[in-house]
Amino acid sequence: MGTLWSMKFDHDMIVLGGGSGGYAAARTARDAGADVAIVDPGPLGGLCILRGCMPSKAILRSSDIMSLMRRAGEFGLRTDGIGADLGAIMERKDRLIREFADYRIEQLRGFTLYEDYGRFLSSHQIDVGGRTLSARTFVVATGSVISHVPIPGLDNVGYITSDEALDLRHPPASMLVLGAGSVACELAQFYGRIGVDVTIIQRSHHILSGLDEDLARPVEARLREEGFSLFTGTQLHRFERRDSLKVAHFSHAGEEKTAAAEAVFQALGRRPNTTNLGLDRAGVTLDQQRICVDGEMRTSQPHIFAVGDVNGVHEIVHIAVLQGEAVGFNATHPDEPQRNVDERLTVEVTFTDPQVATVGLTERRCQQQDVPYLVASYPFDDHGKSMCLGETHGLVKILCHPQTGEILGAGLCGPEVGELVHELAAIMYFRGSVRDLAAIPHYHPTLAEILTYPAEELAEAVND
């Protein structure tokens, strides 16, 4: 590496942010022989481990078990004295997160680690706690932060965000949830299942608005069955305090409505964390607050890369890792063909009950991009194993090329689809077809065999 990297720099690479994407870039570059430093003000561990996917999945396990306990009679069982101890749930979560975070911190300390804020002074220099550091290449991996939404009165009545929702020790009696994306729906269902009276207020005409509608509707149905109040197609107007309650004023179905609760959970999204990074001094182009990148994850300054939530491509941990690995290679192998992040196999999962998962193209995206496709679906309420489990909400659907039958994408809503989707991703990795999926033996009875039903239908319809 000595001939490749100029010795006038303090480090070959400086990574701003030690989360999943930043660590992946740092590790890959170090393994290629680069001198890599990581700048992170802490707490160390990254969003996924500390305030995202891992803590949320830890507490969702508790509410899923609570839901099954309440359904005991359906399976011929008796239970007495069912209740939830939110403090104990959070203590279990904290124990797990400490273990995950300690492991990541140990990994980070394998690099030169500056535990402070970094801010660009120029395209090759940053200030870290009053100290100027230089590098040949930089990776911005500072993640995202909660978006502030200027709804009249909301700041005055007060609210919690996902950060606080993952750390409450005493549940409120009631909660208004603003928004119905993945995080909102997962945590709303958690609180509803442990006894909180939850009302969800969503602007779009169905929850999980980034998904095809037929994948979101079974989740809506389950939430309503569980006693949630759910308003879609709304417009929030203002908030006010009424005694101990916080009141939302909004329009729905042509009428003015109000909803009141002890707590408001503001779940209206996150934004890239680019404030105070001095990106203008580095000459890095932004689209609003998102760092613009090309397929190699390079910014407008070719030696400065951006990975993960900060570039707004996909707010998904494993995509951030793939981006980081590509960057680590590209930065250390400038004379070799550069790596792009392949979005063909993008997998997304929402861990509601029922779960929702997608891989590859959706119907909406095919229609928007005029991509020809065939589609077939099959419902879980007509599938033997799911009927035995009592998990009959949802469906699976597969999209394929009309002539070749190559699987283009799939959408699943139902039990354990976060696991089932990976069979489809594996077949798509090898550019397999619906005929391949239909021909693969599937044990009976299993949830996975439901995938063969739309595959068989499509195999007959393919015109080759």
C-alpha cells in the first residue's frame, strides 16, 4: 500500500461513523492494507444495535408471546394472570443490547478510534475535537436522525420518538401514533399488545405506504382485530392539551375528527444526519439533506464516499453493509474494476404480525418503470401448515419475466415471511425461474411450500 497512499496524510482512510456501514467500509479497507481511522462521538455501536433493529426485535418477541398467550383458548389451553412488566421487558432488551454493543465496540477499538465529532475543513481535512486530521479518502457513515415535523401545537404538547419508545419503563394508558411506516407499526403493535390503547393516524390511504397495497391490508386487518383504532387517508391539523390528555385534530373521510391520549409517538420518519458535518467545505453535493452518491457510493468528490442512511438509497442495515464493503474495496483498489451495489436482490422486512417481506421488484415499481411481468399469489388462509398454526393472515405473490420465467421479485405477508423471503432471494441470486422454484422439493407440511403454489401457476403461464 505504500506506493498507493501518499504519506502526507495522517490516515489512508477516515470513516465518520462506526455503525454497520462505516464499520464494514473500515474493515474491508483495513483488510486490504489501509491505515484506517474511525471518528464517532458515541455512544458506540451504531443505530441498528443501539436504537434500531436489534432493540425493537428484542421487545417485539415479548409482545408476540403475549399475543399467543391471549390466544391460548384457541389452541385448547388455559392461562391465568396474563400481564406485562414493561420494565422487565426493557431490562431484557438492555442486557442483549449491551452484549451486542460490547462486541461492536471491541471491533471498533481494533482501529485508530477518535471518540468525538468530526467536521470537514476541506475535502481532505476534518476537525475532530479541535484536532485537524487528514486522509486520502473519507467515508461518511453518520446514519440518520429523527425528523422534526412542524405540526402546530405538537412541540407544545410534547411527544416521544422511537428512541424513547424503546426505553420506556412505565407504559402510558393510551398512545397516539403518528405515521404508519415499519417502525411505527412494529412499535405500535408492541404497545397495543402489552395493554396500551393505541390509535394510529396515517396520511396515506393504507399503512406501510411504501408497499403494494395487498401486502399492507392483512396487517391492517390484524391490527383492527386486536383493538387498534386506525385512521388512514388523514391530514393532521393541530394538537392541543386537554387536562392530562394530548389531543390531535385531523381530517378523515371528509370529516373533522379528534383523538386523545396520554402519550404521542411521533413516528413520521428519519432524515440523513448531515447537519454540522461541514460538507459544503468539502465540496460534497446534497439533495436537501441526503448525500448524493453514484453506484460506487462516491459523492461529488470522488475520494469521499457515503454509505448507509446518510445517502438515502435504502435505510436497511444489510444494504449499508454491502455499500460499506463496496466502498472499502473501491477506495483501496482504484486501478481495478470498481464495485457497484446490486439492488436487484434488495430484501426488506417489517416485523409486524403478520410480517411483511419483499425482495427485488414490486408490482408498483414494475408499473412505474414499465417493466413487463406476470404475477401470481396464494393466501395463507388456504395453506395447511399456516392453518395448523392459526396464522392465516396474508399471502405470498411472485413476479416473473413473461417469456423466461426468471423471478423478478416477490412480496410476502404472513407468518415468518422474514425467513421465507430468503429462499426466493437465493433463487434470484442465481437468476432462477419459477420453474426452478416449482421443481425444488419442499417438505410437507411447512410454511415454505406455499411458495410453490404461485410458482406452479406462473410456470404454466410463461410464454417461452
